[in-house]
Amino acid sequence: MPHGGNLVIETGNVSLDETYSRSHAGVEAGDYVMIAVSDTGMGMDTETQSHIFEPFFTTKGPRGTGLGLSTVYGIVKQSGGYISVSSEPSKGATFRVYLPRVSAAGEALAPQPPAIVGEFAQGQETILLVEDEATVRELTQQYLQAQGYTVFEAAEPNTALQISRAHSGPIHLLLTDVIMPGMNGRELAQRVTASRSETRVLYMSGYSENTIAHNGTLDAGINLLQKPFTLPALRARVRQVLESPQPQEAAMSAGLLEVTKGKAAPFRAQRFKLNLPLKYREIGDRDWRVGTTENISRSGMLFRAEELISPNVQLEINLVLPPEIAGLAATEVMCRGEVVRTVEAESPAMSPALAAKILQYRFQHGSKLAEA
């Protein structure tokens, strides 16, 4: 943190069950001591995160050896534990180390059934589950149905909106991921609750609370279940939200209110008039060029470029989306686009413009490429 900031160290005892182990390669079910270190520093992009535990990889140039985190990784693995990282540029990072918990005699504790805080009534409500990761969606749906809930599931927001319009009965809870192709979870919640004021909202996110919170606390009206979560934790959080007093969904940011004054067609990507810096290059090129968006949606963008590029040429485009588009926090995204139109510069002082449709994109917090 070259300009100062906050450093938070947390410890806790956690129990990871077989369900968690099956969905996280290399993790064995059991009791662990968790040590988390979070900062509000510069953060890391996806590419950096994919290499940080490799020997001799460094971001410090000649001053770095590239052996620090690789050594930590080796010690943790030799101790029977594992380490994870969550980060994004300009939003800090959180490292979590899980070490097997042992008894006073030095023996590893046998896996214990997850503790359930309080007793929860069998569910009877209807839940609309929206999650683009198939494994997470299917496991969550099966578990909640086993608890007695009626669960409608959708792999993307537009399907969820169709279900909401078609279902004649109440939808008591919208359980949605934050970052998804086509529409973020916050925008989906706004659309669903606009016609269903009784629906409560619970977000799921892989971001740490430090990343999406302001001054250490979440905005009023936002209920968050942080990924990864255990199934008992899911059950408890769902019940808690359903039984809490009916909240008002947190107000949209001023920027988002401004761009949503006119109603958009249900399945048409909303267009934002935003001037965002970006980098772009033709597929196969090594050097990046710089530009600025004129307007942007989840299906395409118009941006000022260094020079004209012929239609049908494919580009890599890198930019950071603000919270009003990305969801609860600013998010770096890497796009693959195709030039569909060129606009000559209106004057010598202006740059030409390129209109590009988005073919694929990858959000910073994950490695999955989503089809646009």
C-alpha cells in the first residue's frame, strides 16, 4: 500500500464439509483454523493472480525474487492446508490460509458435523435462484428443495425475468449472483422488485466484504452471502433474510438512476453514455492502443480510437466497468469484440470512433469466458 491504507487480520475456526470439498479440488473435509489477511492496496488483475504462487514470478522487477508466495504456498500444502486469494485492481486483496485444526495433544481433529446456529423451520416459500455457474446452481437448487422450498432456477437474468413474469404466485426470495453475463444481479433485482415489491433479495458473491463494502459496512438493504459457502450457511442465511422485516432495496447510485429514467425493452441491452478509458488491440497484436468509450452496453460499445480499423476485424478490449454496470463493485473485464462500423473524426482535434459488438467477455474475478 504505497499511499497507506487498512490492513485487517482475521482468525477463526471453520468446518468444511464434504459438499465443500467436492466443489474445491485439493481441499479435504474437516476442521480448520482460518487466517485471513486483507488490505486496501493496489490489488491484482486475473492474469497476475493466476501466477502469484509460481516460483520466480514477481511484479517487483529486479527487486523481487518471486519466491515469497511460492514458499508460503509450499509450507501451507506441506502442513495439509490450502491458500486462496481474492483481489481486483485498486480494490485490495484478501489471502485466506486454512490449516488443519489439531487437539492439544497434536492430533488432527476428526471432521465434525457442521454446527447449525439455531433451529430453522422447514421452508415453504418460493425462491427464484439465478446463477450462471451450473454446478453451484444445481447444488443450491437441490439443497433448498430438500429443505422444503419451491425453487425456480435460471442460468441467466433474462430467463429469470421470464419466470418472474410468467409465475402467477408469490416469489418470496430472489437469490442471485452479482456478476453474470448480460445483466448484473443488482439490475436484475431492481427489475424483479419493481413488479414484486414483496420479494426479498439475497446476493451471492465471490468478492470479499472488504471489496464491496463502503467504510467496512454494506449499503443498507443489501443482503450478501459470500462465496464459497457451506450448505448449512446457505440454509441459515436464506431463513434469516426471509424472516427479517421487509427491507427497501438499497437506492441505486445517482449515475444508474440517471441512465434508467427511460424504460429499456426487456431483452435489449441497456446503453450507458459513459467516458471510460480502455485498451484495445487487434487479435494477434502484442501492443495495446488506448481509447475512450462514448457509450457502452453489454452487447457492444462505441469508443474513440487512435485510428480507423476495418469492419469485421476482431479486437481484444480491456476496461474497468463502474459499479452501476458491473454490480456491487467496479470490475475489470476483458472483451473479444468485432468492429461493425467506423466513424470518421468530425474535426482534426477529435479521434475517429469504432463501433464494436461484444463476442465474448471475461470478468476479472473468474476465468470463465461468457458468450455475449
